[in-house]
Amino acid sequence: MEGETVIAGVDTHKDVHVLCLLDGLGRKIWSGSFRADPEGLRQAGGGE
């Protein structure tokens, strides 16, 4: 994806956050949710 525009949006809530990635034309690349706690953030970031 080098050189391509990627736009990230996060909808934060008390228990769950939702992440959506769009390309430069506004087309959805990926979306998903993760728990709003340290473990959920690690999983969302690809950490262990």
C-alpha cells in the first residue's frame, strides 16, 4: 500500500471500539471491532 491514501475512522464507546479503513476514493478497505481495554487494543494493533 505504499503511496496509497488510507483514511482511518474510530467510533469509540465504553466497552467496544469500531475501526474502519477507507481508500482515497472513500471505498471501505476493512472494518472491525475490538474491546475497549488494554487486551483489545493489543489485539487490534496486532500485538501479542
